[in-house]
Amino acid sequence: MRTSAVLAVAGAAAGSLALLPAAPASAAPRCGDGNPLGAAGAYAEFVEGDSTRYSDSEGAVAVGGEAKFGDSASGHGFSVGDKLSPGELGALPGGKSLVVGGRLNANQVVISKGEGVYRELKDTSRRGGFAVDGRHAKGSSPVDFAKEFAALRSASRSWAQVRGNGTVARPEGGKALLLTGADAELNVFSVDASDLQQTDRISLKVPAGSTTLVNVLGSSYDMIGSPLYGVELWDPQTGEFVLDDYAAGSAKFKDVRSKLLWNFPQATSVKKNHASWPGTILAPDAAVELGGKGAGPGHVNGGVIAKRLTSVAGAETHQMTFAGCLPATGGGGGGGGGTAQPIPPAPRPTPVPPQPSTPATGSPAGGTGGAGGKGGAGDKPSATPSAPPGKASSTAQPEDVSGRLAATGGGADSRIVLGAVAALAIGGACVASAAVRRRASRR
């Protein structure tokens, strides 16, 4: 456990302070005990409840509730497992690449590799619910969804309490967010969901071979309402930032991506736009949406673990499931999933003439899906980042954002201390007079 407690504002008007619960110190990651995500780590999509999907998942899919795959009215189908290797197939519970614990509503579903099992089948297509027969049947689920999700929720809360050891900053005072870690094994960041939602580009720089854990604290994250234009990862082999895409980057770039986990321990809603998303999304209590109206399909180069999952046509999950090492959770969870502190507003500078900007133009192209679920134009969004995503300068000095984002530790300690100092000042001012004030593809 962390040995020091931190102060937070209990009441600005009274200028009073209270102790916040301390989070455990950063723990060394453990490997060799199986996938830290349990059975979910073997799937590209692992859903506790219902799922509505089109196009395809390159990996295995497991749904605990009812599944709607494909749509006869629009002609979309859904394919499963095309990129599964023999070893990955062998690691699946019961060897099933498609598991539906409830009813499967199927329109032209293709099981490219492996076999499917479901409790009940409803054929929603005049041409047949499955495009390829002989690889599916009614039966009991080989996955205990209740047990797996109980463990996932506990692990998610526990990992959210691990103290950050990376740096979070906004370079040059813009809307881009830079996450920098130097640990050879595990780099941990903590970001408030509301802050991430105001970010138009995320840049991550960590050593190749290390695991990255990004804890996103808050009840919801919506990159559609405030668009994110891309996530770029530092490519240790080429020495530059590379915008994530299906085949982007060197082998070391792909290693960073495969060991990246986005943990949403408190979220009940996560909405994704057209931007390619690297790494695995762990949101065990959230309804996750891949794309939306006017937002494009949005692919995930990794896995999705969610309470519920829906998508627009053209959205895909790619077989790049999590391969990192994370601290042992001990089965006890982490209590409340951490406490994110509000970020105070930045001081207002002396007015200067506005700088020209290049906002994103164009609209993302959606895929068509179809029997095989291959989205065509939907594979690559047409929206362009508001800042050049290909090469962010590694020598640029981030703006000092201690008043808005924590300089170290991923967000908690320095913001809390600053909040406490601000609260004392406000409390003193209140005694004299009055106070005001609160301050984001494929081939």
C-alpha cells in the first residue's frame, strides 16, 4: 500500500480539507500465470450480455446473452475467426471460436476457422443464417460468463489502484495528449475520462517490450461528441510516432500495441468513432459502441471486453489480443476503482492574435459488410487529424500543465496537492468577502 495519504478539497467555501484513500504502490507485473484477462484474453470480442455486430471479427467471439449478427434488410453479414492461428484456436475453451450463451439471430454468418455453439438459433436470412454450414450446433456454453466477469471486474478495480509511473502532458498547450513512460516492464497512466474526451490526438511513448496500462477514470467516455482523430504510438525501431492503422509500424511498434490495455473500471458507456484504436479495451460494466451515426465504423486493433457491444456496419475487431503482463490482483479487487481529481482551468494568458488552425475535414467512410463482412472503404477512415499524425517531434517540450494535468503519476498526486492549495486560498478569500469559481486499418 502507498504509505502517504494525499489531501483533497472537501469544501471550497469552507476551505476545509479531507484525506483521500491511498492507492497501492506500483507493483511488478507477473507473467507465466496465464493471460491476466483470463478466458477473455483469448477472444477479440468478449461480451457478458447482448451483442449486435456486422462486418467481421478476425478473432474469436464470445457473447453471454443474445447475439444479432448480420442484417438481411441491409445485406450485411458477419464473419468470425479468419486470422486465428492453430495455437490460438487450441487455447479457446472447448475449441469454439464462436460462443453465444443465448439466442443467435444470424444472417449470413461465416465461421472461417473453428466451430460455433449457441443455445438457440434464429435464421434471419432467406439465404440461410450461416454462409458456411457444418461448423456450428446447439449446445451449452464452454464459457462461464458470470465467473469470468466477476474476476474481470475485480481485476479492473485492482489495476485502477496501481500508482502511475508515467508522465501525462499536453504538448504546446493544444488538445493533444502525450503519455510518456520509461519503465522497461510496466508503464501505468491514470487519466480522467472527461479530460481524455477533450483530446483530439493521443500519443504514447514507452519502451518496446513493456506493458502499458492506461486507467481511464469516470462513468463515460465519448470520442464521437468530441472527436478523437487518432492514436499514435512511438515506434522504437524507427524512432518516430506512427499513427495506428492495421499494418502500421515495425515489429517493435506492434509489440507495444499488443501489450496496451485501456482499463475503464467505472465506465457504463464507451463510444468510439472512426479512429483506429490500438490495444485492448477492458470495460466490464460498459455498453461499448463501435462507431455511430455520422462517426464512421471505427476498428479496434486489439480486443474488446464489455458488458454489451454494438456497432455500425464496417466496424471490425482485429486479431491482436492482449499479450502483456499485469500485476497480480489477488482476487480482492481494488475497492472503488480509484478516484480521479478534477483538473483546474489553466491561467488565462495575455490575449494574442489567434493562430490559424486546420480542423478535420471530410467524413469517415463506412464499410459495406456483406456475407464475408469485409468492409472495403470502411477499413480506412477518410477524416484527417487536425495535427500531422505521422511524425510528432520527439524533441518538442510539453507545455507545463501542472495546473491542468498531473506532470507525473498519470494524474492523481500533483492535481490533488494543487487542488488543496487552491482550496486553502479560496477558503481564506471567503472569510474576507466572497468567492467564485471549475475549471481527449486495415489493409
